[in-house]
Amino acid sequence: MKNEHTMHDMDFLLIPTHDFDEEGNNTNRRLCLGMECWTFVWLFVFCATGVGLGLCYEFLEIHSFHHAPGASADSFFLVLLGYWSQALFGFAFAFSKTNFMEGAWSKPVIAILLLSSICDGIAQALDFVGQVEGGYMLFTIFHSSVTLFSCIIAICMVKNTFVSRRQWFGISLIVVGLLATSIPNPVSSPGSFFTGLFCSLGGSLLLAASYPLSELVFRISKEKELGQVREETACFLGALINSIGYSLYTIFHTIPHWKKDISDYIKPGSSKLIITGYVMYGILVGLHSLSFWKSVNRLGTVPTAVAKGAQQAGVFVFSHVVFCSIDPNECIFYNHGDGLWNKMQKSVAASLCLIGVLIYSLSKEKKGTYISS
């Protein structure tokens, strides 16, 4: 008889956890804020790189024309850079292991990984077009639903996933916090409103679905005789699928229209800055993707989705610190107006996101739940 601590019953931040060997002995893993230290490190990287990507997007937009990050909406150039970076980071970590293909790579596992990759690949394209065409405000309204829909889909798809009422309240605060920056301001769009609307909504739903699908890759393989697949390998193979697809699109579409879709979007004298932004974006996306796979395996879909609330709060704060003096739209006490609510919106949103994360984190019982087998 052995005791196995279920990851879904582990507190997200504060509950002490224990590791048990095959004889049921507590091996006393070192803990950081109530979770295994390496799990905490990867979750921190996931949040920090999420904040960094928001800042990097703004940096590229400042040095570009047409409210776009150095490329047209239909070039998908940033998406291409992102996926190749994910593949390279996954490759570097996976092939540093002795057996990078370790685990049960059965047909169901491969099929789930392929489906997760396709959902994420289409979502990234739709999100990119949605931000460029519909504007950040419209995109935020629909993208705020990713956390909520990820949790709902995870409960339906992933066995043993449970969210308490208090945790749902915390999740709801995060969603309200993200919506607070966009309501009740009128939604304006720099491009096509309906294109932005459709792409933002579709991208959010597909991205939400990719979270539990990614978790299922590990849960299904863990139940097989060969055991769970490696996180790094899943990151590499999942990104490689989209890297190849977007490379073909770039060869046949973007390169023939390079001047119109890329060069004409760069402000004069900003070429080196744009290249620097591209490099930073690639590094951040690579780390963000790898830390996502680490986090979703070790913590599950729901805590990883909830962490997006902390990311958004960080984007509000650090955008103010870095870009407020350059672009007043990034100031935390300004949101397209001089009214009291316009001045409060971002700070209220950041506060609600952080409070929601905190409520979710403190809503677990203080005794871990164990499954005997």
C-alpha cells in the first residue's frame, strides 16, 4: 500500500506538502511558499515572463506604425518567432536529459498533444490579429474569459479536478479585474471591429481549451506502464508542429510581401530597436512556454490559469513604471479619460486580480488529501 499526494488537492501557494516513497515514508521535500521549490520557481518564471511579454509587445508597438508590434496582422511574424523559440528552448532542455523520449508516448497521448498544439497555434494567430485589428481594449474584454473557461473545461475534461465555492469567487474577481480596464469605456478599434471581435473571442476559447488538453498529455501518459512523458519533450514537440506550419506560411506569404508586411511597419531609425525587441520576445516566449508545461503538469490547469491574474496585475504595474513617461496610455492612473473611474480603473483591476489570486490560494483545507493505492 502506498500513499500518493494528489497534485490537484495541493494548495496553490500556502499549504505544506509532503512527498512519500513507495513504503509510505515522508521524504520531506524542501518547500517554498507551500510547494516544492522547483515548482515555485517554474510558476514564478511563468508569471514573470507573462509580464515581460506584455512589456515587450508595448516596446515593439512604440517603435512601429499602425499600432502593430513591428509587423502586419496577417504576417503572423511574432507568432513564428514565438514558436521557434519555444521549440528551441524545449529542445535544449529535453535533449539535455539522458532519455528525452522517456514515458508512454502512446497514440492517445500523441493525439492529445497534437490537438493541444493545434488549439494553441490557431489561438495565437487569432489573438495576434485580434489585438492589431480590434485594439487592446476589445481584446482584453474577451481574453479575460481565458481563466474562467480554462477552469470550466478542466473540470469537465480532467479527472479529479475540483474547485470550491471560495475558489470560484477568487476566479470571478480575477475575471472582473481584467474586465475593469475595458468597461464602461466605449470599445473602439484601430482596424476592423468585427474582425477584432471574432478573432479575440475565438482565440480566447481555443487558448482556454489548450490548457486542460496540455494537462491531459501528462495525466493519460502517467496511467500507462511506461509512465509520464517529459515536460520538456512535450514543449518541444508541441511547438515544433506549429513552427513548421507557420514557417510554410512565412515562406509562401510573408516573405513575398516583406516590405509591405514588415519593413513598412518599422519607424525610421528603429530597426535595431525592433530587432532587439524581436530577440527579447523570442527569449521570453521560449521561457514562458517551457514554464507553462512545467506548471500545468505539477500544479494542474486551474492554478496555472489563475496565475494569469497575477500576470495581468504585473503588466499594469510594470507598464506604468517603464512606459508611463513615454506613452500616457500605459500610466496606471490613466485609462482614456480624465474622470475619477478612468484614473482608478487599472489600479482597481490590479487589486482585484491580486485579491482573487490570494482568495483562491487560501481556499484549500489545511490537510492534504491522499489517495491510497
